[in-house]
Amino acid sequence: MGTQDQRLTKDELDSPSLSQELVSLQLLSGRALRGTWLRPHPSRPTWVYIEDAVLLYNEQGEILSLIEVENWLRQYPSLSLPSVHRPGAVWLPGFVDTHVHYPQTNIIGSASGPLLDWLETSVFPEESKFAHDQYAQLVADRFTDSLLRNGTTCAAVFSSSHVSATDLLFKTFAATGLSGEIGLTLMDRGAPAAVLCEASEALAGSERLIESWHGYDEGRLGFCVTPRFGLSCTPELLRGAGRLAQDHQLMVQTHISENRAELVATSEAFPTAKDYLGVYEDLGLLHERSLFAHCIWLSEDEWRRFQAAEAAVAHCPDSNFFLGSGQMPLSEVRSREVRMGLGSDVGAGRSFSMRKACARAYDASRITESAVTPQELLWYATRGGAIALHRPRLGALEPGSFADVVAITPPPAIGQEDLSLGERGLDTLISQLIFCEDWQGTEEVICRGISRWERDE
Ligand SMILES: [Zn+2]
């Protein structure tokens, strides 16, 4: 990233000035967070580094402004500056995980791939346990804690096929302050009976969950229509899912084109579909609110239709490595300007950390095509994910955004006392922030202005 980009960005992002009364009120109420900041550009994958600034937010946890200390001293000379919160750490918007499976929390790291074997051996037996609320709640607690401790403040989540377990997950998200797109996983064939739910029952259950949760807390929680994938749904269920999304203008999330054997089985299960994307296209599931995980083996024509429909990609490189699925062609996404977020895809992904997802995406791109930059990856893991989920108030530090932020400590530059960029420069700082996870890592996570997780000292 050139320095010109950064300078332009900084100018564009100049905050409106706030009245002294308003600033003073937030200060007195403790709604001022001073530290070192990485601020993403709202629409381009670049970052601005601000060594010392104060984030002000209101009672509703909405950002009012991010004010550089030198501007503060000029504009509000009579107001005292708050002290730096977590010196040595860098603050940035919380991560957005665009693809993760809550009922796979307990089987993370189970090496039984490739995909179809892994589903049969590790996933379906585990997901059947979510018929029991007590177990579902234990996992929901672990799941939300795992997101927070890795700095993730919003996630697009596949639940199990059980309405009650999904309701519990929504409740747990509400209690922990996390934001999310959460879906009842739809499946009515191709798996053991214990994880199947007949189409009319699954759609009626979805309607109840929409009624209870969709749009909760100013839209921080959303219901997402979630057919697992073509192989586990009858055309009748997929058609009903498409209608449900249309009727309520909901997001849709599913998997596509992950594994070669899955491709063959899908074309046999849907003999009249043009190709894999055609399965979803024919049944009302391809549009600008659709989010597709993997996208590894899409044809040129599928990419063209994908782009035309303005659908989004959830890129899950760690899962793709672990199940030996293949490599999503990042060059297609970038050249076609397709919206994309990164996904942990736990439990096929081995970590809830979006920083690990960045590292895997970097490694894969380095080997197979021109390397994506760490700045781009960090942006995809935050702001890019928010855009993929149609959540304009997330992944940003703009006035009106939710104050969802995370503090991460990068390895300090040796021989340097402060966090000034110095010889390290912005690109290296961001590289070390996302790739050097064996340093201290996540320090604190704040959702809507409220501290939700802190590292034990
Ligand atoms: Zn998945």
C-alpha cells in the first residue's frame, strides 16, 4: 500500500467536530477509549494507523468520533485527556467470522476428512446431540467464549437442525453482546435421521425463530436462511428456503463447490441443474443476500453468474487445507470485485482465530497465485466480512458504527519503547499483528461499548 493511499484515506476520514458538552458527557460517563488505532477504510482494503487517539461513543454504544490526540488538544483544551487504555496494544474493529458451525465446537480438530467422510464420521453424530437443550447450552457457552477470546464480535453461524438449540444460541449471543447472522441448519435427506428435519417442520421452525429474533437489538442479530448444502436438502426444502428468504428479505448462507466427490454427488442428485450454482439459482437461493462458503471449484460461467447476482464469498482456507478440499481462487474474487469475508469454518477449521484464517489465506495465495497483502487480509477479516453480511455499522470506526473493538498486542519492536511505526512501518506492523499469534494476542474485546472479554493476567 502506498503512502499516498494512506494520506488520501486519512483526509477522507476526518471526523466531524463534536461540541464540548457532548465530549465532556462521554468523558464523565467513561465512554472514551484512548489508545493506538488501526482504522479500516470503509470500502477499500486499506488501513490508517493512528498512534494516539480517543474513541468516543454514546450510551447506545454507537461511535461518535475517533479523535486524534493532537486534534483533541486543539479543540478541547480545557478537557482532560483520558489515560491510554492497554498501552502496547493496538485497537481495531472486532473480527467478523463469515462462516462457522456452532454444533461443531466440540469436534474441532477431528481429522477424519475428506469432506463426505468427515461429515459421516465426526459431524452428524455430534450434531445429533443438539436435540438435548442442556448439551446445546454448554456448547453455546463455549462457542461464544471462543469467538470473544479470539476477538470476533460478529459471526455468520450454522446452528444444528434443532429449533430449540438454535433459540438457545440466539439467547446466548444476546447475553454476550455478540452480533450475528444465525441460521437453523436445514437438512431433510442424506444424513442420519437424528439430524434431519422434514421440510414443512423446518420452515415452520424457521418462521418462529424469525419472529423471535430477526432484527433483535437494532439488527445486531439476524436470522439467516441456512440450507446445509444441496446434498442434504430436497428440492422442496430448498425451494421453501428460497421463498422464506424472499418473503422476509433475509440473508442466505450455504456451502458450494468444496470437494470433488461432493460435486459429482450433487450433479447426480440434481440432474436437471446446469451446474452446482444452478442448483441454488433454480430454487431462489442466488441473489445479493447470498453468502457461499468455499467456492473452490466454480467454473468460469459459475463465477460470471455469481458476480452478476452480487453474491458474496466466505473464504475458509484453514478448513480447505484440513479437509484437503482445494484452494479458492482469490484472483477471481479480486478481479471481479466480489464481496468476500473470511471464515474460520470451525469445526473443519482448526481455530476460531480470524488471524489464523488470515495466515492460511496468505499462505495459500502465496503458493498458487499472486500473494494478497496482510493489509487486505486484515480488512477482509473485519470490514470486508461486515460488507459481505450487509452490516454497514460493523467493521468500521466511523461515526454511527457500533463500538465493537478488540485490542491485540503485537510483538513490540526490540529497542523501541512506544508503538510508533518507526522502522517497522504499517505493512510489517499489520503482518506481525495477524501472523505472530504466539505473542500475547487478544487483550480485550468490547461489544457495543461494553467490555465482554479480557485476557487473564
Ligand atoms: Zn461449513
